[in-house]
Amino acid sequence: MQVVLRSAVDSDAPAVADVLISSRRTFIPYAPMAQSPSEVRQWVKRTLIPSRGVTVACASEEVVGVLATSEAEGIGWIDQLYVLPGFVGQGIGARLLKHGLASLVRPVRLYTFQANAGARRFYDKHGFKAIEFTDGSTNEERCPDVLLELAAGGENAA
């Protein structure tokens, strides 16, 4: 299967929202989404895609993965990294991560839920280390999370 990475465009918004919603429901059922599916769709259309920091992974022109990155105060951030459930385990997430890391300043940080063992294994494999654990009081889902960091000199350092 050939997977192509490209910048997201406005017309990708419905498919990007589908990836986020489906992945959250499948892999993170213990953390109910703070917004309804229609609110997620509007946020993707009005906020996420226009941010211009979104990359999609496409297989046969279908959006099967999403990466959103940003930078703030000298820190690179992985804001979103989701793969459609039927496509997990095929290297798509790793390709998206590598793509993001190629352009982000170090350190690179991201949050994931403490209970998300799959994500934590994935990021650990790519050199991220836990630097802070929280009780979840500051995230929308109110679920304990962990701040992960890839320091300067980490995987694929720029």
C-alpha cells in the first residue's frame, strides 16, 4: 500500500475529523471527547486546517492519518497524531512523526493520556521521555496525562 503525505487543504476537513473521532472512540474510550462530533468537525474546519500546520497521510486518496504541529516559545509541539483504526500498525504514524520532527525545533513535546499505553510505547520507541505527570485537571477530558519530550539530539535531530 502506497501512502502519500501532504499538507492538508480545506476540503480535507471532513476526513480529518473522521480520523480524529474514529481514533479517539477506538483507542481512548476511557477519555470521553469534550466536544460532540459536530463540534469536532467545526473545530477542524475553522481552526485546525487553517492553522497550516496539518499534514495528512493518504492511501488511495483516502485520508488515513493526521499530524498537527506547532511551535511556541522555542518548543516544537505535536498537537495531534492520529491514524485511522484500520491502518494502525502499518508505519503510518511513524512516517507522520518523522515528517513532523524534520521541521520542528527541539525540544519537541506532546501530551498523551497516562492510560494510553499504545501511544506511550510508540513515543518511547521514538525517543520521547516523560517529563511531567498530571492529574488531568487542566485538560478538557479531566483524565490524567503525561507530558512527553524529545530533547535536542533526539531521533532525527535537525
